Amino acid sequence: MTKIKVFFIFLGVVCLVSAQKPNSNTPNVSLKVVAQNLISPVCMVAANDGSGRKFVVEQRGIIYILDKNNQLLSSPFLDLKDKITKLSSNYDERGLLGMALHPDFKKNGRFFVYYSSTLPQNKNDHIAVLSEFKADPTNPNKSFLEETVILTIPQPEWNHNGGQILFDTNGYLLLGLGDGGNAGDSHGLVGNGQNLKSLLGKIIRIDINKLPYAIPSDNPFVGSKEASPEIYAYGLRNPWRFSLDKITNQIFCGDVGQNKYEEINIIEKGKNYGWKIMEGYHFFEPRSNANPASFTLPITEYDHSVGSSICGGFVYRGKKFTKMYGKYIFADWRGVLFCLTQNKDKTWNREILKTDFVDFKNININSLAEDTDGELYLLVQDLDGPFQLSGKILQLNFL
């Protein structure tokens, strides 16, 4: 989710909304540590099998299980360290970046991961791999090691790898891919974001129930000679995390910005989100006759006086905190937590949430997570310890 300097992982008419700082010293959120001594936790996926388990993904290539009592099991569910490209000792955006469980995981044990591979890269920095594994039915806390590679994507740079994978309501798999890295979407004549022949700078959508995969018949570019049929949405810089609202089925995406602006988009089929012509609501590299109205613009943006690298988040659909129901909770890597509330006129109001966590200014937020009850968590790392035992999982309690 970098800009030009090196960061750790991460990364019509519009109504501009500005971040409102809390006007009280009373915290909006109380944060409870439920797991610690992790190394760079980047995502957590709730098991959809009634067990109450959560799968914790470490960037270095290990998946652990947090049980229904929020106890971290000592034995890994899956260890992929030997398949992961060697990571920098300081900051790096490569690694094991995403995990998704098949909608019928309880019955078939199938799950999917996205990682930066040690496969021969030729002239590229590395190869990104989307693969399938299966849980051991005799021991659901262990995975078989047999791997089925579904898709490989050459990555020209070490950064902007995306990483989110999830299943939509039709059972199709969505994967977010960054623009290829470096800065300014510099690969190719128009950059990857606007290049419909490239999968980079896109969210792609595939059917993994046919090997190696099939193209859903309602994908927006099926039959086009000018675009790759896997593409679902395009014009993105680094869609680090996106999530599916359980009620509205809207897909909320945090797209990491370049020089000035971070943005949240609602992803829709076939839409162009503007990068690298646009950054947020603003021209980044304008082209002749470019009209902002021709792009799907964010529902909110903030500049780099507020944060530096957006993490995305979730619409709260839990039962514990009724006043937060339907609000979109998201974060910035710099350690800032936000809330978006939709107004009656369909615009969005953004506020910064104040927390009671004493070390909050000394951590980076890698991502948010949701359990099967709709309750939310933060995955964090100490500011100076991305590959040390300083990773934590914090549960959000709204006050």
C-alpha cells in the first residue's frame, strides 16, 4: 500500500465530505486485545461452518486458528512460508495476502489463498498466485498441503499487489489486484488501471467450480475483443481490502491513493474508478477530453494530513451495538479509525472515531475483520516491528 516511499503492506455529482474529529474526550470505541504475539497479521476470515473459528493470516505465510473462545491455537492450520517470496527485513508489500473460504466450506473444506510466490519471475519482481487448498476432514484444524494453482499473475514491482479475495452472493470469487506497483501506474502507455487487456489495477471475478476456472456469463466484458473477460471493475490503484455488506450486497473497497488522497468506493460491475486519470475526486494525470462524470467516483476521500494508506473495512451488522448498525467502519494504516454514515440524500458523512487503546498512536493498522456475528476486529502491528512478534488482534466495542 505504498505511495512513493516504502510502507509496510499496503498497501455525476459528488458531495465532498471532510473528516470530523471527535468533539469530546470520551472514546467512541473500546479496544480489547484478543490475540497477540503474531507476526504481521494481514487478514482474518471467519469460518462459515458453525464452529466460531477464525483463520488468522500472517504475511510471512502462516495461517493460524483463533477458536470460538478467542484462544489462538499454537499449531498452524497451514504453513506456506517455503512458497512465499523472501520478504524484506523492514517493510514489504509481498507475502501471503488473502484468504477466502468456499461458500460450502463446511461440506467440502475448500479454501483459497493469494500470495507472492517463489516461482520463476523472469523479468518481473515476482509472480502472484491464487491457489486452492482443502481442510482435513478428520482434523478441521489442519489443512492438506496439496495445492491446486488456479491463476498466476506476473507482478512487475514488489508493491501494489492488492490481496483481497472473497465470494460474492452468486458464489463467484472476487480478487483485487493492484496496478503493478512502483508509482504513478507507470507500466504501459496508459498504465494498467485503464488497460482492459491487463488484469492489474482491477477487481476480477471468476467461477472456481470449474477447473482451473471459468468466466461467469454475466461478467461485464464477456465477448469483448478489447478486454479480458475476468475483469469485473477497473481503474483502481491498489484495492487492498474490500468487503460485502451482508444486507445490501454492496461491495465497499478501500483503494490506496498516490500523492494526496485515499478513497472508499462502492464497486459495481463494469464500472471505471478513474485511476490513473483520477485520484479521489481530483485529476491525477488528466487526459484530453477527460470528464470526471465519466468515472465512478468515491463515496468519500481524505487527504494525507489525515492518514496515509487506507485499509478498508466493514459495514457493521452485529447485534451488540445497535447505534452503529449500518455504518461503515474503516481505518488507515497510520492508526486512524473512521465511521461513514449514509445520509437520506445518499451522500456520506465521515467522522474519526476516538479509541481508549493507549498504544494506538504507536501501531499500524493492517486491516479490519468480521466474525460470523458481524462483530469487528482490528489487525495491528507495532510501528517499528512488521516482522516481529508484535502483531495483535483487537476487538471493537462501541461506546
